[in-house]
Amino acid sequence: MRKWLMMALLTGLAAACSTQRVEKSEVLSRQASWALLPIVNQSQTPQAGERVEALVETELRVLGLRPRHYPVTKEHNPLALLDEEGRFRNGLRWARKEGIQYGVTGSVQEWRYKSGLDGEPAAGISLRVIDVATGDILWAASGSRTGWGYESVSGTATKLVHKLLGAIRLSGDENPGK
């Protein structure tokens, strides 16, 4: 009985595990112009990048930023919708033309339910803040997270995005040494 209980506990802890790596960076200006650029989908789930974009935009607003969203183009060619790098280039071109200082972008590597009895949700996301004019990376973070069998992928990804973006050092923060 004790062995079974220990196995159940270890299995439960592994189901909600999360890993993250965050680059320490300079303090970024809250007053600067910010834009949400395309999040490149590297997962096997269609439109996972757009789903992460919605989560990132919300979290940036929670942080007190007011990012402008890159214009979404209406493509008539279905193959153009699969050109993730082209979406990014178009978004960056727009941000440069608008004179925006910081762009938030990244990629989603995993967005799925694992196979198995519980079908745990799993998300893997990398985010970057770039200097739009130069393309230099000013801040970067990546992480992965699995949730419990009753959770959704978007709920699991929301927790991950919150943790990752919460590590950005912004001017005017109460605790700049996050």
C-alpha cells in the first residue's frame, strides 16, 4: 500500500511539472512603444502561434503595457497561411514602419494533449523581446509545462506565459530585481 501511494504521489507531481529558462536583461522601458509580433508555430497543432499570441497580449496588458498588434493580412492563398516566417517578416516590417521600439515575439514548440490515460495538456513556448529597429534580442525566455488530466492546454499555457513574462524587468517596477 505504501509503495502504491508513493508511486501515485510521484506520478502526480510529474504531471504538473514545468521547466523554464529566463535570460537576465537590462530594464526595459514601460513608456516605450510595444508591439506584439507573430508567434511562430513550430508545433503540429494548427494555429497554435495565434493562440499563444492571444495569451501573450493579455499578459502584457496585465503587466501594464499597451502593445499594438501587428496587422493580420487576409490571405487568399491557403499555402501563404503556412508561411510562419513570412508572417513574422511582415509583422516586423510593419513595426519598423510604425517606429515601434520593442517587439514581443517567439515560438510555440508544443501545444497538445499527451496520449495516455489522463491525456495531460502540454505546452512549450519561447518568447523574446527585440529592439525592432536593430532586431537585437533584449530579453529571452523559454519554458515547458504539463498540466493535470482535467486541465486544458490553454490553461496550462496561460500559467507558463504568466511565469515567463513575469520575469521581464520593466522600469517603474516595485521590485526591479525579479
